[in-house]
Amino acid sequence: MSVQNKTNRQAALVLMAAGLGSRFGGGIKQLEPVGPNGEIIMDYSIHDAIEAGFTRIIFIIRRDILDAFRAAIGSRIEEICAVRGVQMDYAFQEFRDLPEGYDFPEGRTKPWGTGQAVLACRDLIEEPFAVINADDYYGKEAFRKIYHFLTEETEPEGTDFCMAGFFVKNTLSENGGVTRGVCQVDENGRLVAVKETKNIVKTADGVGVEEGETVRPINGEGYVSMNMWGLTRRMIPILTREFKTFLDGMTDPLKDEFLLPIVIDKLLKSGEVTVQVLETQDKWFGVTYREDKELVVQSFRRLIEQGVYGEKLYEA
């Protein structure tokens, strides 16, 4: 079998933050400080990506929140990137950014989803890239493994993309059920399918899925997708094509969403792409519920005490 040699060490981190727009000024949970010096979750992701070797940061936001975003986040990150020789850019996810020939459904206020968010980068992206949710903490290991996959490994031809595989047990909230992309993986560590599963909860015996009045046990050691993908430029024309297919097949033009995991699941089933699952032992953090914030603050405090981070995030 032939191989692909990845000799370009350039890789970008794409942070999907357009969903912040509707919540600016309203107690936005994604901007809640969780570190000892007011750091937000996004600060730690960017730090870990730069440390892993990523050479570019791209924020996907709404154009109308650019000034507010720069005041709250962007200007600080611009300075950090400039000192470290990391390029920083903005891409804008727009409601009306549809393929030629498609009309915007009047009355729609819901974003088009993560698939269209990545398409917002289509005129910027040339290098391989990781894409993440801006408001999730993923840990250092996943960034290192995805960067290595995208820039350094020699992979069998046909291994197109990768995904950080988190253990179900490491992605739960203490305060209620969560929705996760439960993964089926083959014996070679490649992704076979992703199934969105709602109401995953901790139980006395481990992990389960609430189904009405009952809880169905599931394997807490199984993998889930936390929307942390390693992709290449090849994904852009695929998403462009699939977005048109999505628009043609919508059942509710005001609410349907074009979601990256659903697109990838479709591509896996058709055999068009393959995705390598990169196992990570790190624990995911996020503020799914307001009550989660204190647990996230405590978790970062423990990481600092363990020496994973300095008291000041970028101290030498």
C-alpha cells in the first residue's frame, strides 16, 4: 500500500465560537473565568495548541460581534500569538452565506451548525487543521496527538482525518444528562460510526442512558466524540457538496442544522473517507449546566497543583 508523507509542520487550530454571539452581555457561560487569573476555558485550549506546535489560530465568530469579541478575548490572544510567532485570523459564520442558487429561509434565527461553521474558513484554510468547540476543555494530550497526526506521521493512504477519542466516563457532568457522539471503532482504531446519544448520565454502577423511566447501561470505557477533529483542505469541497445536499433535503428550514459529526458519519458509511481515532486519557471539562462552573474551577486548580499548568498560564 502506498503512503502519504506529511512533511509540512504547519497546522491551524479552528475554534468554533459563532454561538457566543447571541449570549454576549447576558452572563455568557463561555466567558466565565475558571482560572486563577481570570482565564477562560478557551485560553487553556489555545495555550495547549500552541505548546503542541500549532502555528495558526482561527476564530469562527459572527461578524456583528467582532468588536465585542476582540474586547473580551481576541485582543489578548492576538498579543499572545504575536509574541510566539503564531498567526491569528477571524472567519465569519453568516446566516445568509449559502451556496449560489439557494435562498435564505425568512424567519430562520438558528445557526446553520458546525458544518457550515467550518465552511466559513474555506478562503483561509490551506494547511491541515484541528477544529474544536471554543467552550470545551480537551486537555494537552489530544492537541499533541492531533498535531502529530496532521504534520508528522506517515499514514497508509486513505487515512484521511482523525478524531480525539475520549472515554465516555471522562466526559460527564455531575449535574445532569449530556449529549455525546458515541463512537463505533474497528480493530485498527478507525472510526466506523458516530451516533448522537442524549441523556448520558453517571449511575451507581458506571454510565447509562436515560430512556424514559429506565436507565440503559453503556460502556464507560467506550469512545465518544467531543467535536475535536483533525481535518485537511480536502474536507472543504466535501462540506460544500454536502451542505447543498442538506439544504435540498431539509424538513424544517427554520430549525434543521448542518452538523459536522453527522456529515462525517455519512462519509464513513459511504466509504469516502477514513478517520483514525486517537485515544486520550484526559478528562473533558465544560460548563453544560450553570452548576458545573465550580467543578471546572476546582479541576483547573488541581491541574495547576499537579504542575500541568503554571499559576500564570504563559509563565516561563
